[in-house]
Amino acid sequence: MDSDFEYNPVQTTPFSFKEKVKSHIWKIVNMTIFKLFPNQIKKPRIYLLRLFGAKLSSTVNINRTAKIDHPWNLEMGHLSSLGHKSWAYCLDKITIGEKCCIGEYSFLITGSHNVNSVGFEMVTSPIVINDGCWVTTGVYILPGVTLGKYSVIGAKSLVVKSIEPLSIVGGNPAKYIKKRVLKE
């Protein structure tokens, strides 16, 4: 690194003032009202998320301890769930198909920063979790990842690239373990 170069990163966001206000209002709702109802009473959480623009099936199950940023970028299909203390960091679109299980302490992260820029600009990329996926406990899924239908991500895995359908992967970074064989 050049000795005359002064690195002074400043985190920037591409959001308008209106979006920032909306985000802060949602954070207050997510930390308070959202958590009031027991997990068995899921309709109020679905209502609140829809009020802030989330596209959710009426059959989703979102744990009351889940943290969701920018819910207007979240879409979840029939019978999908978001587990205890999970985090959907929806700076970009997160699409979760039908019958998906996102385990506890799992993080879906759609944003980062450009590490090669003095301005440290925010960069985002969507996450797509196709039908029938099981994201087990403590998984991190990074921006731009697509999980193929019926894939399984092992506990404590870091998913940095897209996964083929019917794959079981695990590790840091997540690597292919074997093919998932579904039986009726």
C-alpha cells in the first residue's frame, strides 16, 4: 500500500431519506410489537410484514425472535418458515419458495461493501431459496446465492456460491457432500 495513501472508509448507503425513515420505523416494530405474540399466533406477524411490503403466503411461520431488515424485499411461499433468532438482511430481494425451512440462528445476507473502493460503497445481490430447501442451524448464506430445489445445507455452513438442486452441502465454505434422494 502506498505510504501517501490515507484509507478512511466511510460506509455509504444508496437509500433515500424516505427509505431510511421507513427502515427505522420497521426496526422499532420488529423489536416490539412483532415479538409480542407467541409463535403459535402467527397471523399478526404476517400482517405486520405485509403492511411493510413483504409478499408472504398466509401459511408461513416466522418465529417471533426473527430479525428482518427491509421486509419489502422479502417473499416467502406456502408452508415456509423462518426460525428462532434467524436474520433476513433484505438489502436486496430474498425469495424463499414453498415448503422451505430456514433453521434457527441462520443468516440470509444480501449486502456487503466494496472492499476495493476507498468509498466502501454498499453492494447487494439477491438470494433465492427454491422450493423444498432445508437450511439447518447456524447457516450463513451470502449475497447472490441460489439454492436449487430440495437442497439441504448442513449446520454451521457458509454458503458462498449457488447450490445445485437435490444437493446436500456443508462446511466453511460449503461443499458438495452427496445427492439428496427423496422418497415418498
